[in-house]
Amino acid sequence: QVQLVESGGGLVHPGGSLRLSCATSISIFSLFTMGWYRQAPGKQRELVAQITSGDDTTYDDSVKGRFTISRDSAKNTVYLQMTTLQPEDTAVYYCNAVWGSYENYWGQGTQVTVSS
């Protein structure tokens, strides 16, 4: 059974930084497209950043220049470095792994709260 376990969330002041990690049990991790999504209260889940098997990255406009997604295939782990955090970044952040049409997995989420 595939597992994705997020960590690194917490409470941070505006302007602060956090690094989220998502450790997976995927044996062919390098083949998967990995993504970070977030869901704020009362809002739909949205894609924040994505990294393909070829290390191509995409970002939502709201986080460009502030967030960086990366992956370590030796550790089967994907990261999201978040800087200059703002209150509007407050959400539950979810890790996602996709390969093809049938392999699609989610983590349980980690809370990020940006508040003074």
C-alpha cells in the first residue's frame, strides 16, 4: 500500500519560512509527477506546485518566487520550501503523487498557519 506522509507544517509569522516534506513508500518514485496542493477553509483544493519526473516545475502565480518544489529520488521524498509566507498561505497542504491514468495518491495533509 502506497503511503505519503507530510511533515514540516506549523505556525509561522508573516514573512517567515517553512519547509514541507513528503516521504513516500513509492518504489518507482522517480517516475511520478509530484505535487503540493493546499486547501483553505471554505475553499477548493488548489495546486500550488508540481514537479515532473524530468524535474520540470510549475507554480501557481500566487507563490511564484516564494515557493520552491524539489525532489530527492534517493529518499523518495518531495519538498516544498516556502518563504515570505503570508496569512493567505494558511491552509492544509497536501502531497500528491501521479503516474499515468491510474496511479494517484494523496497524503493526509499538514497544517500551515501564518499569523502574527
